[in-house]
Amino acid sequence: MRRAIVTAILTLIVSVGAEAAKKPTLKSKHLKAKPAPAKVHKEEKPVSSGINLTGTLVPGGVVLATIPGTAAGDALEAEFTGGPAVVMKYKGRPAVLLAVDLDDGKTGKAKLTITRHRGEVITHFARTVMVNPKKFKKSYWGVRRPPDPDAKERLDREREMRETIFARVTPLQYWKGFRSPLSIPLTVMSPFGQIRTYYDVEKGERGSRRHYGVDLRAIVKTAVKVKIKTKKGGTKIVAKTVTKLLPIKAIADGVVVAVTSYVGHGNIVIVDHGLGVFSFYLHLSKWKTRIGAFVEAGDVIGITGATGHATGPHLHLTVYIRGAVVDPLALINLL
């Protein structure tokens, strides 16, 4: 009797299971949650427009590249086939400073690509630009004689020291903008990029070299009246011209990395403005700063002079951007 009851129960369980197997399974979102999608960066296709350029792309030129709508929190990456591309802050927003070296900069078409990171969104911008040729003035500088062995050895050491300094890239941007190094209107005595020809005595032929900076008038001449004694024991008033050497000011915020004297350049000061940008001041009569000092734009760093191979008092100013020699006045006017 008991065996019959157990057999009946087992038969009922099997039949119920079989009927359940015939029915379709109902899926419910409440029974099994879908896996969360993996976070991926959303990339947009490259666009040919969207990059604005300010400045002139020529050998020794500088250009500011901006993307409208870029926010302060965005991050940029940039590549430029025509020369260095420095990602920086401009008026509180990311921008790119392009530089074309005076000597090595190639003319013709160049490609500029900028990648913008905004949170998880990455946008690529691309633009083909033209680096135009530029004619530079020529001047004849007479006879060039070879330096004596001691001077040549020192010149080589000085060049190596400068190349080491200008190869540095400080990861900080010290500058906010650039300004004139003088307190008077700028008067160019010898322009940037000038081709200086000469007769090379050692080689017995004509040669030429570039002017890697701009020479600026940095003196003020004032006519004054002075009283002098005459041969007869009296006095008289005569006019006399007094020449005042002007103070030289840092063109932007930065750290002073060199205060020394060179054979040809005379007394010099080099300021590191960060991100591979340097300013180089030559032929000073006096220094007014020291190595390691942080200077702000407009701070006096020296007094103009005629030290080194200078024919008269003036300021020679050179600017390097990631090793590229560029026109200092173009940079000052741009930023």
C-alpha cells in the first residue's frame, strides 16, 4: 500500500515537470539585469576647419593657433610639420604656439593637427597651412679674420653652453604675455634675419651669416647747457649732448638661467620663460639680476652697453622657442 502511494507521487512530479518544460520561458528584466556598458572614449572624425591662426608663417615667424569654443578645462595635443608646436595657456584657455626656425624652417605646405580632450570626448582637428618664403635685407660687414686659438676655444665652449640651455624644456609656463624690453618706442638698428656678407680672410672668399636677433636703439641723447671756463678766465654757456644708457627689461615672466660674459656677445642675460621659450639679451654694460632669480615682465635685468663685438651701445635681443630662432618683435606683437 505504501509503495503504491510513493509510486503515484513520483508519477505526478514527473508529469508536472514535463508540462512545465513544454511551456515557453518568460524573460523578465527584473529577473536578470543587463551588464553595464563599458566606458569608452567617444572620438569624432578629423575636421578640416575649426583652427584659427593669428600671425605669419615665414622663416623666423610665430603663429597662435586657437580652436573656437575651447574651454579652460580642455586639454590639447598638437603636432606641426613646419616646426615646434607649444601647447600653452592664452587668456586662460588652451592654445598652441607655432614657430618656424629662421634657418631650418622649410617653406611650402605644412600640416597642423590638434587633438582636444574634453572629458571622455576626443576631437581631432587638422589643417594644411602654407609657410611662405621671406626676403631678408643684406648688408656688407667688411673683412672677417679668424679668431686666435684661445678665443676660438672659448667661443666653442660658449656655443656648447648656449645650446645646452636652449635645449631645455621647463614643463611650466611662467609667462602671461610679452612686452617691450625698453621704456621708449622701439627703433630697429639692425633687423632680424639680416644677411650679413663679409670677406673671409681664412677661406679667401666671401661668406655670409644670419642675424639671429634684432638690434634695438637703447640710448637717449639729451642736449644740455653747461657752463665752462674760457681761456681768458671767464665763463660761457655751451650746448653739450649727454648720452644715457637705458635699463633693459625682461620681456616676460621667467627664471634667469645665465648671467655671464661672452667673447663676441659681451655681457649677457638669458631668461627661461618656460615650455622651451627663452629670451637672450646681449652687449649689456651692467647686470641687474642674478642666476635663479624669478623676474616679472618689465623687471630691469641690466643696462644697455657696447660690450663684446659691438660698434656702439644697443640691445641685441634673441628669442628661442624649442630651439627655433624666431623674430622677437613678432612674438612681442603676437602675445
